[in-house]
Amino acid sequence: MAVKILDSQLQFILTDGGANPGVYINPVGHVIVHLTQGFNAGSFPNNQGDALTAGVRVPLGGDPGGTTFAFVQIGRSNFYGAFYAGRIPREGSIGVMANVPPALPNPVMVDASSNVSIPWFQDPSRTSYVPPTIHSSWGDHPASKIPSKLRNSFASNVYNYIFQLIDDRDFWTIFTAQDPDRTLRFIAYFHWQVRYGVEFMWRNGEALLRRSKSFFKVHERNTKGRPTEPAIQSLLTNPVGPQANIAFGNAVTQAFYGPRGPNRNENPRSFSTVPVDFWG
Amino acid sequence: MPLKSRLFHGDRALEARLIQDSAHLTLGTVGDHVSKIHTALLVLDKVSVAVKKLRTETYGPSTAAAVLAFKTRRKIINTNYQKTPDNIVGKMTIAAMDREMIVKESEPPFRFDPKSNPASN
């Protein structure tokens, strides 16, 4: 019989006060958006400080036996688009969308911070049992990196320069028990969203941040039970791969560096949305 | 002989440079054909001209300087009457730009560099 979880005594602390979506433009031609504390451009994407962390304590009604406790995270890419333009209209424009097929077959994915087995986000070894209480912790720092300029084959391979990036994602982070028969019990969760919405201008050949409409928001905090969002129910019932980091990394690579297609369109003329002083 | 690169092909003003000495591009020239020279200078030599001249499609001092640098690097000199390159776009210059643009346009637009692999988390 599975161990009883005394969730009426659950303590769930989410620390997110310092989480601010940022943008870094590196000198070798990339834009990095990041939600971290302690962003380190030199070691990106490794060794970044978690932007938000959570700790949970819950007593059990007995020995955990073979039940495993850790966090499951489901991520959804709502929009991932980057837009580039030539210096003048006749140098064309490029639109890249990485969150749609074929680059990304399904925008809702099981998320993991490293090479951890599904369904876990982080290794269950981060969880400890000090009778009668289970202690566990979690942290994340979502980010992505894309080129700041792309060559437009419809405009004589001239460079087009990034003027807008939108990366919008939702996450459901769920403290979960997995019983020996593989049954998942979703104990408590929080639902959060990060949206990087940044615009750039170019001066003397270098990208500068023009405006940011980025935000980070916790929609549901310390909510008991299974998340109710319809879009993630099938993955909660049957958590399967691919893991978000792998699938999304592949989607970004394919969309930005793969052949032209549904994920990247190149145009001989400029978008009407390019600010007039974008290049200067 | 017509210009063959996608950038220049069919541009009558530029193709005239191939056959008429009087059609040289010089300081003060304005037009879409000048804008194409600006694009070629960016693609071939990564040189951007002054923003105002870029927008007004004008062959200004920064364009002339970029053209001179382009010709100097390639030793484009009409030995019939000069010993050093000048800053105008004539027959030899437009032909050289056209040849190089054909090569650039045939290159794949993306070269994947594993060291700069885009990443996401």
C-alpha cells in the first residue's frame, strides 16, 4: 500500500522576488535572453544562477518505502519568434518561428534541467527523508540564445539584423510522488510564465536594446493537487518525451540554421513593422 | 554583356557602366543602382556607408571611401591612365563586384558553427 502523504501539513515556499527577464547581446553575434540571478555570459548556458527556487516539506504517514518524491515540470512554448531586417527595405527581411511544426512538433513538453529520467525535472536525489518529513528543493533559469543577424538568400545573402524577439513560455512545476507501481500523485504546484519581448536597434553595426516588454509572473502559487490546465493533462497522465530542452534546442537550431521553410521565411522586401530608425 | 548576379542583373543603370565610360558612378550620384552598390559593399567587404546616404541612395563620401578601399584591396587600376585606384565605379569595378556577388549569392546563407550553437533552457 502506498505511503500516506499528509498534505494538510504541506509547507511550500517559492522564492521568486529576484526573477527578472534580461537580455544580453554578446559581441560575437548572439542575443541571449535569460531569467537568472547571477547571469554568466562566459559560461552560458552552464553555471547560471537559478532565477527562482522552491522548497517543500511534507510529513508522511509512514516510511516512504519505494515511493519517490521530486518535482515534475511541464513547459509550453506559447510563441517563439525572431524578426530581422536589412538596413534598408530592399535588403529584405526574415521571420523565424521556432515554436511550430516541423521544427517543434508539440509545444507542450516534459521539462528537465539536465539528463534526468522522465518524468523528473531534477534528480530525485535532491529530495531527502528525515522521518517523518520529506524535504525537496527545485530551481530553474530558463534562457535561450539566437543569432543577432542572419543572411537573407532572397536579398543576395546580405545580412539582416534582429529587430524583435518574442519568447513566451508557461511552466507548471509540480511536487510529485511516484509510487512503486509508477502511479504519479501530484501533491502541489505553481504555474508561472516568462515572456521575453525585446526590440533592438543597431548603431555603428552593433545591436542595442531599444525596448523591453518582458515580464515574469506567477499565475498560481502553492496550489494543492493536480494542475487543471487542459493543455497539459495528457502529459500529466502519461509523461513521455521528448524533453523540452532537447526538443526546443533542436527546434531553435532547425528554425534558425536549417533550410528555409515553414519555420523561417526570407523576404526580398522589408516588414512594415520595422522601425524607421532601426538602423543608424 | 549583362550583369549576372541577382543583385545587379537587369539593372540598366549599372549595366550601362559596363559599356560606357561616361556612365561611371561618382560622388553625388543618386538612385536605386547606388543602393545596390551599398549592398554589395556590405556583402563583400562588410562595409556600411553613412546612414543618411544609405537611406537617400546617394553616392556620398563614405561610399566613395568604401569603393576606394574595395578597389585598393583588389588592385583595380586602369593602367591606361592611372597608377593608383580611384573612388568611382566604372567598368572594371562593377564587373569585379558582379563576379564576387555571384559567388556570395551561391553560398548557403547559414554556416553552422558548433562553438556558437544556439542553446535553450
